[in-house]
Amino acid sequence: MSNFPDLSSHGFRVVKELGHNRTGGRVTYLAIPLPSLLKKGIVREPVVIKQFQFAQRDTHWSDYEAIEREIQVLRGLNHPGIPRYLGSFQTARGFCLVQEYKKAPSLAQPRSFDPDQIKQIAVSLLNILIYLQNRIPPISHRDIKPENILVDDCMKVYLVDFGLARIGDSEMAMSSVAKGTIGFMAPEQLFNRQISEASDLYGLGATLICLLTGTPSMEISQLIDDDYRINFKHLVPKLSLLWIEWLQTMVELKPKDRFADAATALEALNPIYIMRVPEVKLSLPCLEFTAKKLGEKLTQKIGISNAVPDTLLESRWEVAPNLSDPPHTPERHEWIQFEQSHFISNQTLCKITVDTSRLMANQTYEREILVHTNSQPRTQVVEVKVNTAPVPIPAKKLPLFSLMLLVFLATAATWVETTAWAEIVSKSGTIGVAIAIFVSALVAGMGLVAAVTSGLISKLVAQLRVRFGVKVKALDTLAALFFAGVAALFVARFGARFRASDAAIAAFAAVDAVVFMAAFEGEGVAETCVQRGFSKTLAFGVSLLSAALGISLGVGLKLGFVHGMVTGAILGTGLPLATMIVYPMLDRARRIAKYRKLEEHLIKP
């Protein structure tokens, strides 16, 4: 048989007891409406019924007056944060008040809220108090404590128990005016002095402090010192100083030292950061070092700052472990060093030095630097990229374009001279061959004279280049073509009618072409090779072979490439030339491989 009161005559069935104050004779029940009320549409949802039991020992008529006062207050209230008044009735055992039921536990039940959620609860309660204080006349709750605040899973906040404040197990010699709960009552309320709009703020502040410190409402006395001040700052070291200062203002002993009203308190609360946690900002997201010489030490600076006021940033730098690096400690790394690894400052400039003497040449090293702080997240990552200096074996490049130009000019010159000789010698006999020999010797002599002249022209060109910055190096080539053309015209003027073999024609043409190409363009190419660091032997060799290859190609254009002499000439000049061109690259690769062996003891990328 149920011990719940029978309220069926009033249209309700009690299903659960929600709370009780035995000494005050007040019991709170959860009840559901019976079909009779449902049909009338008066009540459709579960309700809360507060029963004041007249016959209960230790009850006072002042408690009954409190219920009447609560009914009077609730009838005029309409706020989503206050359960609605639905009615009242009297039974044989006592007087009952009916209120809207909110499925939400009170803050007195152990629950876990983060600081931001507690601020959200504070904002909701302040809005309820603003509504009450703006009423005419203003309404003071006078018993704000965790038991009278309900919060559901969606963080909706409700303020309950108007005028029926619980006062503990006894009234402890207090007058009927000084009702409330010790520890949550403002001092002026405790000592029966005039209360104001700042009085309810004290109970709200004490409630928030209990939530933040994890102190049960029944143990709030542990936070109160001999001067009746609530001391809690040492229990919340991570909270914002402004947030702590706001809470201390809420629970000041004198009303004039608190916020004047709920609206003023809310205005002061809104811009406050709750957590006392810095916000880290790095001046650079990554660092890139590029060395220009071996063993160079490179240094860069990176700034770290705190954007949250009233907090102090503490940071510690560490190089993240890498499989290629030797084992290291947070304080010491093999080749990345910090001028100072630990800082306590809101504005810091950290100097980071990279020692490339322990690194391999011509490599890219990628590492991570960890920044451990007292902010959220605890650790941030800075990418580090180090480009080491090139291998100390310079890459020498042959003037391939000049060599190709030399081959082309030699080919063209040979083809022109071969064609000219063919016209002359085809109409000549044995005497024509003798004349050809004489003319070739004469042309060779002209080539030597032209070489000297070309040298003078080259010097003049060099002076022009220095003085005016004009790139006229091609003048050597123009001079070669000019003297080759003069020789061809000179030979063409011979009208002797002698005959000679194609081989003889090719030989005479080759002699002239070699003289001119070697004397003019070949000389310029060889000089360029020497300037680029090649030996004189290699420089002369590639120049001569390039000219010879061009001549072979020019003869091939006249005699045909299937001619045995032509094929042999092309292979005999082309293969050695290709070998000489490839040799510098192969030689450098060999020297680099030898150098890499010397780096085996260094740190790998």
C-alpha cells in the first residue's frame, strides 16, 4: 500500500516523492493528472505538488504564510526559467500548491560541469533575476542555493521554491524575517537588515563558487573564514583572474561593494574569459634554413605570444625525436639548439640555431620542433626545413650551344667550299690539282693572318662588352664566316679546266675548313671552356673535334653519308667528342661518390 497521499478527489495521482522538509512540514510530490482533469483540458502534463502539513510537529503558521506568499508571487510570473503556477487546493492533511513539472535535477546532485557551462548557468540565472527585479514591485527570491536551481541535460536552467525556502534542520534562534540557508544568505539578510537587489546576487555567487570548487552546498562552511568571507581563489588556479574577481564581487559582505543589481552583474560577466588559459600565437608557422657553405651555423628567430589578458604563458621548446638523429634530451639536441628552451612570458623571441657541420652536403633535412605550453592544446608543432650547402665539387658545364654552333658552321663552310672546288676542279686536269694545292696553302696562310686579326677583334669586342655591356661575342663567328667566304670567292675565280677526284676535292675543302674553324670559332669555344674551369687539353680537344665533326658532316653532304671515308670520319670524330662531353659529368659523379663515403659518419636526412 502506498504511503503517498490520496489526491484523486482533486484530479491527481501521486507517483513519486521529490523532496521533503520534515521539520517544516513540507513535502514535494510528482503527480500525474487523472482522466477527469485531462478531459477538461486543465492539466495535461505531470505536475509538482507541494504539500504543507498542518498537523506536523514543529510547524509554524509563518510557514503557511510562506506558501501563501509563494502562491501570490507565482500567480504573477511568466518566465521560461520559472515553473508556472497551476493552482492550489486544501486537503485534510494540509494545503497543496500545484506547479509545472520540469524534468531536471537540482544542482545539489553531484554532477560535472566545465567552467564554460557554469558561466552559462550564471547567465541564465541572472536573466531570471533581471526579470524578477524588473517587476513592479521587484521580487527577491531570498533563498538562491544549489537545491533551488534545476538544470536539465540541455543546459536549461530553472529557479524554484519561491517563498518556501528551506532553512535546514532548525531556525537557530533566527527571527521569522531572516529566512534562508546559512552560507548562501547575504549578511544583511542573516542579520535581519534591509535587503536589496544585491542580496540575491550573494546566494548566486556562493552557488557558482560551490560548483567551481566542487563543494557540496552542505559543506560551504569549509570555504568561509572567521570574517564570514568566502575564500576559494586557491582552489581554482586555472580560472581567469577577471572571472575570480567577478565572483568575489558577487559575495562581498557589504551590499554596496557588490554589483548593484542582476543587470549590472550580467553586463560585467559577458566579456570575461572563464578559463585562465593562455592562447598561443606563433610569428611563423615554419622555419626554413639554407646554407651557402659547408659547416655553416644558421640562426633564425621565432616569436611566441599570449593573446589572452590576465594570464601568463609558460612555454618549453623541444626537438621532436627522429629516427635519423642520435638520441637526445629535451635540453640538448645534436644539431638544433635553442638560446633558451624555457620561457615564462607573454611575449618571447626565441633564437634557434642550426649547426650544419653534422649534416650531409646538398641535402634537405625536415624536422619538427614541439612547443609545450600551459595553453590548449598543450603542444604545438613548428616545421623546420634545412637545406645544406652544395657538395664542394663544382659542376662544370661545357658550352654545348657554342659547340653545336661550331659544328653547324664547320658543316656549312665545308659544304660551301666543297661545292666551289667541285665547280673548278671538274673542268681542270692535273694542273688544276697543283693549283688547288697552291690555293689551299695560300688560304691557310690567309687563315693564320685572319686568326691574328680575329684576336685583335676579340680584344676590341671584350673592351666594348666591359664598357657598354653589349653581348657581341658572336663577332668571332661573323669574322670566320667572312674570311671563309673570301676564300671561297677567291677559289671560284680560277677558271682553269682541270679534273680531279671527289676525294681530292674533299681533302682540299677540309684543309681550308679546318684552318678557318680552328682559327676563328674553335679558338673562341676553347677559351670559353678554359674560363669554365676545364683543362686546356680538353678545351682544345672538344673545339678541334667539334670542327672536325662539322667538316665530316659537310663532306658527307657532298659525297653522301654512305661513303666509307665519310662514315669513318664521322665516327672517328663523333665518338671521341661524345666521350669528352660526357667525361666531366662522369668524373664529377665519381668524385661525389668518393666524397659521400667521407660523410658516412654524418647525420642522414
